[in-house]
Amino acid sequence: MNVVGLRSPQQLSFTTSRSECPYCLKTLQWKDIIPILSFTLLKGKCRYCGVRISSLYPIMEIITGMLFVYCYIIIGIQFELFLALALVSMFVIVLVSDITYMIIPNKVLLFFLPIFVVFRIIDPLTPWWDTITGGVAGILIPMSIIIVSKGGMGGGDMKLFGLIGIVLGFKKLCFCFFLSCVIGAIIGIFLIALKLGRRNQPIPFAPYIIAASLITYFYGDSLILWYSNFYHIPFN
């Protein structure tokens, strides 16, 4: 997933070419690419040229493993588990790509689109058309933001929300969009306060979308119920 996220925006093959060190271009052996373990044994450096390996690799490997295990703990062995694993897989690829290049590759989204559609056909939401309204809302809500703000959100974010809407449905998609904006605002203010960022500085928004999506996917019903009761909003 690290490889796909790093190579896809650069139009590089990740299906035929072997993994290599980006500095010395030496082809890596199997013992160099064991998740987490190779990075630890090599002390974070390339075996061949000694240049430090990006910490992005072990961090994303750890996050992916933890999320996969968490999906199993929460969902158990049932059909929805495979949808959750596919969703996490897409999120990891998108996260790597957006953090590195501030790009969400279309080919990644197009790959997962039919997967999510098929999953929701086999295991539909209630009502079944919630998948359709969620996907449409996932496109239209960010699109309205892009039009009004004249580019305040990227097209990749809009397409990502469209896929998320297919999985979550309309109500959870709306909550996810709201939550991603809240998370983004809080972290943005925090970074400005620490002078690690500045106003009007472009930042990758996918990490906030992904965080909000995972929270909504696992705990959306409970959070929406709490929110509606707290503010006396009839969501049903």
C-alpha cells in the first residue's frame, strides 16, 4: 500500500517493477521489505547505501495492521469485515499519496469504486437507496464548497467523499463531512498556534476525511444519536 500510494501519482508501475531504494536504486530483496521487521533490523537505513529510510513506511505498516485487527475486533467474521478491510486499504493508499504529493490518484478511487458498489449490492444499507443518496451527496456537498470558495477543497477530496458516501449512506456521510471539517479546523488552529503552519497554507485534507470516516463508520450511529439528542435535532 505504501508502494501504491507513492508510485501511483507519479505514473510508475507498482505491479511489474521490483521495489528499490529511491537513493541508490538498488533492487531490494525479500528480507529488506518485511513490514516493520526489516526497518527495525536495518535500524532505519538502506542495507546497500546506508541512507535513512523514511519513517513513513513503518508508521503506515503499523497503522494498517492495527486498523485491520480493529476491524476484526469490532465486526468479527462476517461479510461486512471484507468491506471494512477494503475501505481501510483505500484509506492507507490515499493517506500516503496525499501526505506525500497532496494528490488523491483517480486510478486508486476508480479501482475501489466497483468494489464498494458490489459490496453494497450484496450487503445493502437500510433502505437500499441510501447508498445512492450517500454517493450523490458525497459529490454534491464538496462540489458546492469548491464552487462557493473557488477552490477551497480539491477535486480528489470530492471524489473520495463520493466513495465514502456509497459505503456510509446519506446520514452518516453528512455527519462524516461535518466531523472532518471540525477535525481539520481544530488541528489547523493547533498548528497555527504552534507556528507550524500559517493561514491560507495549502494542506492535505484527506487525513481529516479519513479520520472522520473511520470514526463515523465504526461509531456513527451512536454519535449521531448523541448529537441529535444533545441538540434536540430530529435526524430520523
